[in-house]
Amino acid sequence: MKCEKCGANIAVGDDRQHAGQILCEDCYMAVMAAPKTCDPWATYSAKNTAAQGLELTVDQRKIIDLIKSEGPLRKEQICSALGIGEDAFQSDFATLRHLELARACKVDDQVHYTLFG
């Protein structure tokens, strides 16, 4: 049996079902533990952690710098400009949103990403 997301071989009994797909344990965990951008508890925790000197990752800093210089931008524009995948962007953006550094907004009925505030 193969994972329908990544194509990895799955031993019998180790498969996981999600949204009609058969997934390996790694893909199942990635789907179930994906960061959510609208999470008040995560925002509270992130702000308290930031007060303790949290540093952004290289990709998070690049996202902020790109939005600052060229934003607001669509997800596809950010991913293309920085050479990152959409999953990586979503994960990094969730952190930036929790830290209240970046946010999403609608521009001409499309979601764009911009600086917070």
C-alpha cells in the first residue's frame, strides 16, 4: 500500500485514513498538526515567547522583508519570489500571524498577505 500524499510505502496496519485518503503516519501527522493562523491561544503564547527574545527563521524574515518592500502580495507571488513551497509558506505565515507581524487581507476578492497593523 502507498501513501496517497507522498507515495511512501505503508506496511499493512500502519495506514491512516483522512478525508478519503490513505496516508502514511508522517503525512497524517502533518495534516492533523498543521498550524492554524486563527488561533487565539497560539497568538497569546507566541506574544509571550517573543517577549523572551524569540528570533525569526531565515524564511520568516524573508517573508516579512518581501511583504515590507513589495506587499501586499498573494501567496503564489511570495512562494515564487522566495522559492519556497506553499506548505512551508503556510507554516511560516501561521507563526508570523501568531506573533502579529503579518496578516491576510482581501484585495480585489483575492487573499493577499501584508504586515500586521
